[in-house]
Amino acid sequence: MADTVLFDLFGVIARQQSPSGRERLVTTAAVPAPAFWESYWALRTPYDRGEVSGVEYWRRMASALGTTFDDHRIARLVDADIASWNAVDDDMVALVEQTAASGRRVALLSNIPEDLALHYERHHRWLKHFAVAAFSCRIGHAKPEPEAYRWCCRALDLAPGRILFVDDRAENVAAAEAVGIPGHLFAGPTQARRAIAELDRERGRGRPAVLDRR
């Protein structure tokens, strides 16, 4: 029976990139949007894993786009990228805080580069509630790689079945379930709250929870 909730960050607690944030990035790069986003995502995983710095990531972006970014433009791009990912869902922050206050452990597993992780640590005090914050840039593995989930199990010192994983991407939930971690596909705070409440009800009845996958 799950007794720790492992949350995704972006798309669950934090918002996805805003349209204005995306526009600012493309404007700062001064390249066509389709080519920008193709390279942005194609080159992102090494940055998320901590294998390259933000400066190197944007230099690789410039090379892929057939242009150059000077140091000043790279600094602006790093800032714009951080700003585009900074908004959070206050209802989900409240759910994290309430879950932790109830005595249930909460943890975090996020694909996130170091620049953005440092920003969240400096500006989002609710991160203190997480028993483990598994940032891909620091653990060297990114979802949906199986080792990202196994790393969390080891850090939490729990068998996979003792963890409920909440993520907004079906492929990430499926990857967690493949290593034995029950998953909840995030569709909003109401459903997430219901899935967590079901753990408490089932624990009281002394049998494994049947989780809402909607």
C-alpha cells in the first residue's frame, strides 16, 4: 500500500510554459519559432540530466539553428527560459502542503536543468516539504528512464509499491508502473486530491488502494 506520494513538478505543481514565456524565448533568440522549438526539445535531455551547463546548451542551440549567441544573449535566454517555467498552481501547492501536514511523506521527481532547479530552491519555499527532491540534473537520469524511478525508491528507502507517482504525461506514468510504482495520471487538483484521499481510506480498511487513473 502506497504511503509516499511522488509528485512530478511541471504540469502538476508548476505550470507548463506560458504562451508569453514561449514568445519571449523566440523573440530573444531572434530565429523562426518552428526551428527554435524543434532544437529546444531535441537538445534538452543532456541539459536536464546535468550533462551540459546552460551556457553550453544555448551554444548548442545556436549551432543547430545556424547562428551564434553571444554571452549577453545567452544570459538573456537563460533568464527567459527560467521565467517561462516559473508559474505554479496554488491549489497543487496547497495539496502538497496538506498531504505533508497529514503525516504522509511527499517527494518530487522532475526533469529540470540546474539553472531552473536553483531558481526554484531560492524562490519556492514549499520545496521544504519534500523528503526527497529528485532533480534530473542532479541524479543523472530523466523520466521516463527506469533508473529515474529506481533512484527515488532507493532515496526514499521504499519498495516501489509503497509509492504513488503523480504525473501529467502518460508515458511517465507507464514507465513508473513498469518498475512497480503505482501511478496516477494527473488531470487536475480535484482528481489528484481524490487519489491521495483514496490511499487513506484504503489504509483504514487495511487493503491495497484501487487508484483513480482518470
